[in-house]
Amino acid sequence: MKKLLVLAALGGALAAAAPAQAGSFSLSISNGQGGGIVFANGKATHYNNQTSGWHRTAAYQRPGNQNNHGVRKGFTYIPGTVKAIEQRNGSKVTDIVFRDGVYHVQGFGPKGRFNTAKADPYTGKLYNVRAARPTDRTPRNVKGIRNILTGLRAHGFSKFDRVDLKGQVYQVRGLNKNGKAKLITVNSRNGHIQNVTNAKRYNLAQKAAPQRRAFKQFTGGLKKGKYSNFKNATYVASNNDWSDHYRVQARHNKRPVDLRVCAYTGKVLGYRYL
């Protein structure tokens, strides 16, 4: 009877997690109010007030479904993101690349005056903005990114994940008619295609949702961020506050800290010093 009362009090959604590695199993139950319980490795761990005391990092990912390109529903591709940025602050975007779940942007303008920033791929809002220096100037006689990409779409290219302005040319990465990733060199003044080669990398190329990895595969990267002494790493399935992640205790420069580490990329999504 007591067990039934405990589960009733939790009153949340049941989220069953795929095993992080062979022979393991984890299960999380949320109470819908930022708390709940996680069952993993034979242990039950309670958590409360998920947002209380937690700091979200730039790598924070909102929960949501993923489509067959490894990005969640509502994702905005480069043309729409550039339009949102330019209309919002009057700036001109010259470089944009999708990497680690966000757009990395560079541009100039009389109102926004930003030089580099990150942009949310769902809203187009800028953050981590670094202002342009007074000596920075907007490139002259250069076609805008949206015009360049419109021309490339007419030639069968689509789903661009990178546009870089390099002197008199744009280097654009996207898919051709056959779904192959290509690096396209385009004249920045007239939009003419100068060269097309195979792309060595393409960040939207996944044909399925990203695969969750075991926490131990992330420890090397975390140590580079001055984290150490990892304990009690527990997988937590996506809920109303966080996407799939590992909850782990660690030390940051000898200071005790609670971490939430993305289960796909190993990036720190949030932290709370103890």
C-alpha cells in the first residue's frame, strides 16, 4: 500500500530509457513539477526542484521530438534563421554554421552591431553576443546569404548547414539532388557557382536520431573542462525541463558540483554547485 501511495504522489509521466550499455537498465518517473525519482543500477535516486539552483549552459537543449535529420521539430534552416536575425536587429549576416545544436553566426550592421554570436535554431534569437569593433565594416557589393541560397536551391541544392563569406566567394555546404553533402563555392557578388566538391563533413547528415552513448565515453572531454571525480552517473530521460542527459556528481576545480551532461554529445547542459 505504501508503494502505491508513493507512486501516486509522484503522479508523473513514465519514461522508460533504453540501456546505456549492455546489461544496464534505467527508469525515471517525473512528478511534473521538476522532481521525481530515477531507478538505475539497482538504486533509486530522488530529485527535486530541477530548476532551483541550476544554471543552464549555452549547450542546453529543450526536450522535444527529433525528425529523420537528427533535429527536433520546429528546427529552422539557415535561410529562415538569417531572415529572423536581420529583421530583428537590422544587421547583415555574413557567416553562419550549424554546430553542436546551435547556429554560430557572424555579421555586421548599423543597429545590431554584433560581430559574433550564437543563435537558437528554433527562434533565431541571438545570445553570447560579442559586439563589433568600431573599425569593423559591412562587406560591400556582396549578395546576402538568402539570395545566394535561393540561387543554389534553383540548382537543386538544399538543407544548408554552413555559409562562410571568404573574400570574394561564399563557401556553402548542403545536399545535392541525390542527398549527397557538397561544398559549393559561389561568387559573392553575382551568385555564380564556381566549384562543387564533396563535403568532408555535414552536420545534418544523420539518417536517424542521434544515438545515446555511455557516460564513460564523455569523461575525457569533461576533464578538459576541469571536471573530475565523477560519481553516481545516472541516465535521466527527457522530461519537461531537460532533454536526455546524465545526472552526475563531480568536482570542478576541486569544488563539488552536480552536472547534467547531454547523453548524445557529452556537453554540460546545466550545473549546480553543492
